[in-house]
Amino acid sequence: MTEQPRAVLGRILNDLGSTLIEVVAGEADPARTVSGVLIQDPLDEPARLPGAVVLGVGVYGAGPVAALVDTAAGLGAAAVVVRSPVPVDGPVSEAAARTGLTVLGLTPGASWAQVAALLRSLLAVDELGTVGGPDEADGAEPLAGDLFALANATAGLLDGPVTVEDRGGRVLAFSSRQDEGDNDRIATVLDRQVPAEKLRALEERGAFQALYRKEEPVYVDGISDKPRVAIAVRAGGEILGSIWVVVDGPLSADRTQALQEAAKVAALHLLRRRTGEDVERRLRADLLATVLEGGTHAPQAAVRLGLSAQPACVLALAVTGEQYAPDRVAAGHRVAEALTLHLAAIHPRTAAATLGPVTYAVLPASSDEQGLRVAEAFLGRIGARVPAVIGIGRLAARPVELRRSRADADRALRVLGSGRTQRRAARLSDVYAASLLEELTDRMAAEDDLPDGPVIRLRAYDARHNTALTDTLDAWLSTFGDVAAAAAAVHIHPNTFRYRLKRLAVVAGIDLNDPEARFEAMLQLRLRPPHP
């Protein structure tokens, strides 16, 4: 089996070095493996992700930068990025030399959101390997690599910066040398999207109609400072995307042929990318199900998902509300995708998958309190437009404990969806008593084991005579025997309430002065399903 390519620091320096970043301290090892991106927050406990690039947002000055380098080294990071200009003498250079980390300077004006997105795109190499088989891979041209390698190879052949885009103008990959383009191209790469006004201008000029109608490249001039040559990426009759090259003028015959060949290779990549995304989604769902169910294969599945390095807790999300019953699957799918994106921005090793009506996520965290904060923040973002709730399980120190964390999350989720609480996110410890009541209700319903008692007699009496003695008892117990407050709760006069209270004591055969009788009555009232 051919080993899959690993992202390295040299790739980041080659692709972003002329546009966004520069080495300001330390010796850059081009072969050093890069595994992800971490954003350093001085007010939150940092996650450990060996081989990560740490983004020092808001870190300025020699002392803070040097401290960040030391912190990043403790996390096993591969490099640190801080905003230029960076003081490279004294503490910064000493910290870089002491830790062996590379300090990169981010060009002024570039946003941290943009650089984080670009870095993650560069790290998302094509996990399906090369275009051909192992024999082809041994002597493959650069075009047989991932989409970024294809963009770089095409840029070399056509002597101009290249982007590979989908049909909506979203940048899937880009080459180096983007600084040789114009302002529109640089904005496109930084935003990972062609600006809306440029898309409209291209549409009005008929550029897209020509692009999707013709097999050969289309020359586009007058839209930006420099002209473009574009070609559609096709698979049979389907348009998958396009390749755009900043040029000085129309292409020669040789370069036209080279661009057409690049479009054919790009079609293979985009098809396999789409197929790979579906396969990867199903694979991660299967692996996560294995982890959450426990058993002998759970530890290996956790390793494959990257969940074995630190403690984690399980989050369980579901959509509630009867008004969403006809569209609950679609609503749940949308909210699940939003949760997956939200968690991916928090920690790169988060795993999420939808199993039946519930979406489960394993969040690396230092405590279940952190999981609760993340869940509440997400629900706050989506607002009340979708009635989603999230249960949080206990912290699992090892992957084998995630099964118990899932059970906790399921129990909390059930309470949140039962109507017993107004909360939208909770740990099991937050709703433990309500969870026990739910389980006791289930047991009694399954075994038909609800014994006769005061509350049962009251309910039967109310059903025969159309009275409300059960509600009277519930209001009195809930207000600690305060007749005025209880009467107000059921909207009757206090004297009427006192009469009903005496009447229900006779009908139910209950001594309201007995604390044990009051407790039993309150328990049976709570066992009633909130929404029969």
C-alpha cells in the first residue's frame, strides 16, 4: 500500500511565502511534518496538537512573542505565526534557537481568518493518493499529485499564477506566485472566493456561458487589471469547476494544449475528491460508532480518528419540537453540519457523525464544563429558529471511557427533549434527578407496575367528574403549602382552593400533614409524562 503524502513546512513556505508569510526567526526545516492549525488563546487552556502551526493572534512585542514560542514548543508545535513586523533580536531569536521552532511573520493587512483557512486548505491534501496506481506514482509528474500540486505545475507550464475553482467561484486550490497577479487575484486567494462583483461582471460579459460551452480555453480581458485564461473542468457532460490563469496575453498553441491537459487531470481530482468526501464521511461515522459503542475495536478506531491523545467528552445533539416533525431529518442534517463546522474551528481533532436521529461529537477537552460552554455557545449562535438541544457526557480520560460518556450524553439529551426543563444544553449532573424520573417512568410503563395510591385515585376521580383536584395538589406541593401562591397558579380564589384541598384529601385518602405522604405524592406527580 502506498503511503499517503504528509503536509510539510516546506510546502507552506513555498505556497504562501511570496504572498502571506516570511521566516523571521529560527531555521525552517522544509521536511518537518505539519499536522494542523491552532489559534493560541491566553485565556483558555491550549490544546496539544503535535506538529501544529500556532497562530499568535494579538501577540506583539519581543517578550510575548518569545513566551508564545516557549508555549508552542511545549505543545509540540512545528511553527509559530505572529504579525509582522516581528522583533527578531534578543528574546525572540533566543527562544527560537532554544526550542528549534520556526517563527513566521504574517504580512500586515492579511486577516487571521484568511491565513487559518489557507493553512487548513494546504494541509487538506488529497487522501486518496496519486492519479494512477503505484507504478505510475513512482515516476509521476507533478500533475499527478493533489490539486495544489496541479495548480503549481500548471503555473510553471503557463508562467502565471493559477487557481482551481468550483462552479460557484470558491477557490479549491491555488499555486504560488500569486503576488505576480493583480489585486483582484490576491483578494480571491485570501478570501478563498471570487469577489461577488467580479462574478457578476463575468456573468454580464458572457464569460461563463463561453467557458461552459467551449472545450478550449477562454480568454477574458477587461474585468481586472490583468487578463485571464480559463478552461472548464469537465467529467462527461458535467461541469465540475474551472482553472483560471493570470496571463499577459492569449496563450500559444503549446500552452493551450498544456492547459487542456491540466483540465483533464483536474477532472480526475475533483471526481475523486467528491467521492472521497462521501467515503470519508461514512468511514468516520462508522469509526465513531465503534468508539462510542466500546468493545475490542474501539481503541483502534479512536486512534484512527485522532482521539487517543487527550481527554474528551461526548456531545449529543437532536432536534426537538412537534412543528419540525415533517422536516426533522432535514433540519437535523443542517444543524449537524453547523455543529461539525463549529467544533472543527475549536479543535482540529474533533470527530462528529450522525447516527440515527442524533448527531454525536467527541470534543477533546479538559472538563465537561468546557463541553457545556461549547454547546451553549453553539446553540446561542443558531438561536431559537431550530429547537435543538445538546446533552454533554462526563469527561473520558481514555477512549474506552467514551462509551460511558455517550450514555451520559444520551440520558441528558432525553431529559432536554422531554419538556421537564427549559434548558437547551446540560450535563447529566445538571439534570440527574429528572433523568432518574424518566427512567422510572419508562420502567413502570414497560412493566405496567404503577401501584395504586393517592395520585392515581385523584386522576381517576378527575377523569370521572371533570374536576381538577390533581392540579390543585400539584400546585399546593410546588408552592410549599402557600395557599395564596398556589391559588394564583391555578387561577382560582384562595377560599375555593382551600375547599378543593380538603376535598382532595378525602378523595385521595392522603394526610397532607405527613411529610412521607407529601413526598410520595410529589414523586408520583413527577412520574407523569410531561406531554402525554
